Amino acid sequence: MRGILGWGTYVPYRRLDRSTIAAVAGAGGGKGHRSVASYDEDTTTMGVEAARAAIGATPGAAPRSVWFTTVVPAYLDKTNATTIHAALRLGRNVAAYDALGSVKSAAGALATALAGDASALVVASDLRSGLPGSADESNGGDAASAFLVGSEADGEVLAELIGRGLATEEFLDRWRIPGEQRSRVWEERFGETRYAALAPLALGDALGAAGLSPEDIDHFVVAGTHTRANATVTRSRGIRPEAAVDALAATIGNVGAAQPGLLLAAALERATPGEVVALVVLADGVDVLLFRTTSALAGYEPQRSVAAQIARGGPISYGKFLSWRGILPIDPPRRPEPSRPSATAVGRSIDWKFGFVGSADAGGEVHLPPMPGDAEARPMAAAKGTIATFTIDRLSYSLSPPVVFAVVDFDGGGRLPIELTDVDADDVRIGGRVEMTFRKLFTADGVHNYFWKARPTGTDESEAG
């Protein structure tokens, strides 16, 4: 038996109210909200957060490879998956590869990992944009998903792969030339017609391999960047209307390469053992994966459910959204911009910089950053802490001033001055509880300076628990 061993998702904290767009852009907008990655997030940092959630919810997880897929990579030439590998503190014998450039790559990476003979971690992340006032801008969203896949030898299988179907065809539907910020689309009816013709073929092959009929599907997930085609395929003949899984268009938006994994995770979170889940991905053809949930699913608890992340979000103005996207430059603080990080210096502190690993001396006192000669390493990425004091700095260089620094006392020992994120300055308080999150401090000379920040836990506790 081979299938899904665990999963994790990440939806950024900020939400843009679509109704605020038209007043500024003169067009676009609509109802509902879209998720927005913060100024200190990119597809790699979001991928790290989803991967951390997948690993954290799956005891004993030991992937033999990491596959990272996105349409908007933080780096070209350099492998982005190695940053995720470092943040998770995986071994040197664990491979890390990128599969970049198209939404279809997300489905391909997951299908390839499921067809392999070893456990794998498949991470998909996307950051969707468009011209101000465009449908892509308002209907898009930002998110990431991660799936651990393998066999019974690697852990408990939560959803067994029981069938696969595909229909590959070259046609021009959506495209973007490298270097451009916006995608272009062909006339909608053309793409809708092609996907509507190909989907029954791929779905029929998958159902045939599993010995099932359309009526046997309990959760029907359709993902793709063509909204009309998604809606048409969702109404496929024989699929029960109640099986259709919400595309989360009103609350998150279409998250591109991350959408198949995000919607599959949402379906699994509401599924019960013995049910059939179909994942249909419309991207330069059609890919279909059929799963049957097992009894192990009843005991699985994701670290952060999709529903919980939707419920927890803070507003962002349209002007700040444009600023974070680099479309509306703002006057920076009158301070020198940061220098490029040193590759040699980073190479000497990989565990601290990417894994947030401190140290403890012989007496058990925790040091952050680690101290030479200490008795043991102390991983702290999963630790929570309490704000002892804080300051609001309106002069330091930042892409989104002001900067909020806090001194955090960590549960179990350790104190560190660290920047806060996903918080409004007026809401910070002494005694507030925080957790660690992997972010981008800045980019200089094309080099991204990744490190960790603290964010509110979302709870109201004032004491370490």
C-alpha cells in the first residue's frame, strides 16, 4: 500500500478585502477576501512553514527526498528546495530538488513521488499576482502545501493511492514569459472547451484502474487556474453535487501551484475512513489521482487545519498590498540599505540560521545563539515563548515599517531579542505568546537573507503553558 502519510498547509496571516480594490485601481475587486503573503515571505518561506506542519504532525517522518514546486521561485540556477531541507534539518543523504515553472509541476511532483519506492516530501507554494484591478490580482491568493508520501514501511498510510489517470495535450491557455509579473490568458471558452473534453478521459482512466464509478467519489477536488473550466469539470456527469469540495475562492483565492495540495488537504480534513477522494488538476492537460482513506485517518490531527487558518487572519490595505508586491514603491527610511549576506559566514552557521538550533551548557542553560563548547545542541524552531519587553522602531530600514523587536523568553529556557511579524504594532503587549516562523529578513544584491522571526500564537495565554 502506498499513499499519503501526512500533510501540512500554510495560509499567510494577511487578508485583502476585494471590495477595496476598485476605489484605488478603478476596476476589479469583487466580494470576499484573498490571502496575502507578507513583505517578508516568499514561496520558499511559505513552503518551509507547510513542510514544518507536515513533519510536525507525522511522528517518525523520515523523507528520503524533498521536492519543491512553484511558479514563482525565489532563486533561479540555485536550488530552492535545499533551503527547505536546511530549515527542516534533514540529513545530508536526503535529496532536495526543484520542479519549477508551471502549475502542472505540482501535480507531476506529487504523482511522481507516489509512484516511487521511497518516502518523499512534496512541497508546493505559490504567490499569485496580476496587474492592478485585474481578475488575477483579486481572484488569486498565496499559500503552500506539503505532503509526506510513502508506503506502510515508512509509516501509517492515511489515504491509499488507488488509481491515476491523465490526458496530456499542448494548447495555449495561460502563459507568462520569464521576467514578466503578469500572466496572459487566451479566450476563456477555448480553454474551458479543451479541459471539459480531456477531464472525462483522465477521470475515466483513474476510475477504471480503481474499479469504481463516478458515483463512488465522496470528495471531488478540482484545481486549476481556469475558473470556468474548474466549475464545468466539477459538474461532471455522475459526480454527486455534495461531493464537490469548496475551492475556497471567497476566503483565500486561487493559489495556483499550491491549490491542488491545499484543496486535497481540506478534503482529507473532513473525510472519514473508507471514503474515496478524487484530485483533478487542470493544467496543460488533466491529471487525476484517486485515494481511499484508511482507518489511520481517524487518529490523524494536522498541526494547522485549513479551516483554522482561514478563521485566523488580519486585514491589509490595498495600498500596502501593492507596496509589498513592489508595484507601489514607498519612500524608505533614511537609513543605509543592508549589505549582501556573506556566503562563507552563512556556511559556518547553517543550523543556527536555517534550523534555529541553539545550545545548552552542562548545567542545562540554553544559549541563543549557540555558544562554542556547550554540551548539546538545542533545536528551538518548535519552541514557544513569552514577550518580556518590546520596542517599536520607526527608523531602522524595513520594507514595511515600523519594525517591532521583542525580547522573548522561551519555554524551557533561552532568551533572545528578535523581530516580530504578522502583528500590528498597536497590538503587541508584554506577556503575549509567540512562536517561531521562517522568514526573509531582506534581499541585497540578489541574495535572500533568510532567518527566523516570532509571530503571535493566536492564543490569549499570558503564562508559559
